[in-house]
Amino acid sequence: MKLVFATHNQNKLTEVAKMFPNHIALLSLSQIDFNKDIPETELTLRGNAQLKVDAIRETGVLNCFSDDSGLFVNALNGEPGVFSARYSGKRHSDTNNELLLHNMQDIKSRSAYYKSVFCLFFKGQHYFFEGRLNGKIAHEAKGSNGFGYDPIFIPDGYTSTLGELSEVIKLKLSHRTKALNKMIEFIALNS
């Protein structure tokens, strides 16, 4: 079976491809010659994930999926949330991390969570799968593994940031892994 992953984000594509079973061919947007940028205009992760899937479906693709993920900081009323990728107004990890650390400067309660929502369009219907990773915001960036907010996010049960943890541990803990595993199990049961 072939599935199109509706993303231009190479980091996400690489991460997801490692988790996908071999009997499902994962195609990127470039492999189907879809080079448009899909604006994320919805106010929820679920809405943005579906928006991306529906844009790909317009090209005639039958089975496709997308995700939207975000970092939610409880003390900041859920910020950066759905705007995580462009929190500072730019799609740049270092700038977003700097702004978040600045906004957390005097805050003692640093609990936060990563959340990922996958939207799968499969056999003519939309399906949604969620994953979550609880943790807290560090006081400074540490580590160069991963991407995005990983250098400032410490998962529950650990003292190191995701940026300091090995790729194997990070994939095991990942909010994206949790949502993706639910989706893969669903596909296996319904193929």
C-alpha cells in the first residue's frame, strides 16, 4: 500500500519513515510533485492536520496523512501551542526557543507537554490519532539532537532535555511516535 505523508518538513519525514512498517510505501510531497506550501490557518492541531490532508486529496491522492504538533506550556495558557513552529514570527527553532525561555524567565511552574495529532484520509474517511509527551521547560537550551523545542524540553522521568537524549530514547518517548503507532495499528486492522 502507498501512503502520502503531507509534509515538506524533512525532519518529520525522516523521523516518521523510521517508524513506518516496510509493507507500506511512504511517499513525500516531493515524490508526488506537490511543491505548494499549505498555510496552517486553523486554530487547532486537528484542524491544521485535516487542512493539509484535504489539500493533498485535491490532487487525486486516495490515501494520505498529515500531522500537526505543538508544545503547550501550562503557565503560558498553552502557548506556543498551535503556533509552535512560528511562535517568534519566524520558522526558526533558535528564535522560538529564545522567546519561550524569555517568556518563562520568572515562572516557577514549568510543566508543559508536546502533543501531536495525525489526520489520516483512508478509504474515503478522515480518522484522527493523538499522542502526548508530558514534561517541563528547562532553564536553558542543552543538546543538539532533535529539532524544534527539543533542547529546552525535559520529558517526565528524565533530567536531560530531548536535545541531549539519544535518538532511540527520543523516538520511544515521542508524542509523534505514540500517535503514529495508533494510526499504523488502525491501518493494519482495516486494510
